[in-house]
Amino acid sequence: MIKLVCFTAAMSIGATGALAAVPSQFAGANLLPLAKITLAQARSTALAAHPGQITDQELEKERGGTGLRYSFDIKNHGKTFEVGVDARTGKVLENDREGPNPD
């Protein structure tokens, strides 16, 4: 248990060295050392691009930008949007409405 807590804490240290909260169910947490933007910074950027409630989040290797992005599903007024934030630059790469069956 102690090793898991230490591993989670180590994985959540951002570019500034500050400790950020990492959800226990976070897909792509193993990629955090490659990111220059913290999860908290990416969440803030995504919500600024599309206000609402984040219902899903992940860090993934994907084409576009620098190849590493945070992906957020944001629900607002019954509609879900996918907002992608480049994990190295902080730029919004995607802000599109999800279809009837979001992934």
C-alpha cells in the first residue's frame, strides 16, 4: 500500500514540481512523466474552452500537436463535448461534440 501511494504521488508531480491530485481512475497516468502540462492545468484549459462537468479524462498518445494529449469529455446541458489539450504545449487541439455514443 505504501509503495502504491508513493508511486501515485511521484506520478502526480507536474512541471513546476507541485503536487497535483491525480484521480485513482486515470487512464494514461503512466504517461504523466512525458507531459509538461499538469492534469490540473489541462483541466482548467479544457473547461475554459468548453465549460461544464468533466465526466471522463485520459492522457494518451495520439496524432496531432506534439503527439501527447489530455482528452476530456465535458457534459453541459445534456450534450457531451470532447476537448483535447496538448500535454506538452497546453494548446487546445480539439473541441467537438461527441456523437450519441461517446467512447
